[in-house]
Amino acid sequence: MKETKDIVSFIIAIANAVDKSLEDKKITVTDLPHFITAFLKAPEAFAGIEKVKSEIATMSFENKQLLIKDIEQELNLINEKTEEIIELSIKIVADLLEVINRIKS
């Protein structure tokens, strides 16, 4: 479950950074500090990304509930548009995972 938690934490860090950056309705270079946490989480998040699919497939109900609780605690959204951005971010990460898996195979 560690690899799944790492990638989820990374996605949440991106979501929180985007949300904070959109307080003024735009993202500019001045918003880069909001993304530092996500940047710092990236290496760990992607180090074991190939294990995420199997971790999720074999995850117990209890662990899924713990993961949901972690998400609820870490996600601090204040902007209405952020949900759309989170969905797009998840798609981007999923697409990136596919690219990484193809490169590794």
C-alpha cells in the first residue's frame, strides 16, 4: 500500500497547489512555491509506481477506507474549479504511468 499512498499523496499535493494558486483565478510563475511540496514528493511517488496497480487490485476494504480517510485529511480545497483540475491531474498521472510502463517493458 506504500506505493499507492505515495502516488496519492503526490496527486493531493498537486491538487492543493493548484487550488491555492487559483485563488486569484490564474496560475503564474509567482505560484511556483505552492508546488514545492508536490515537486519534493515526485521522486518517491514515481519510484514504485509500477506496483500501484497490483496494490490497488489486492487492497483490503479496511486499507481502502484508510486511504480514503488519508485523502480527506490531506486534501484542502477552497476553489470550485479544483475538482475539474484534480480529475485532469489524475488522468495525466495515469497517462504518465502508462508511458513509464511502456518504457520499462
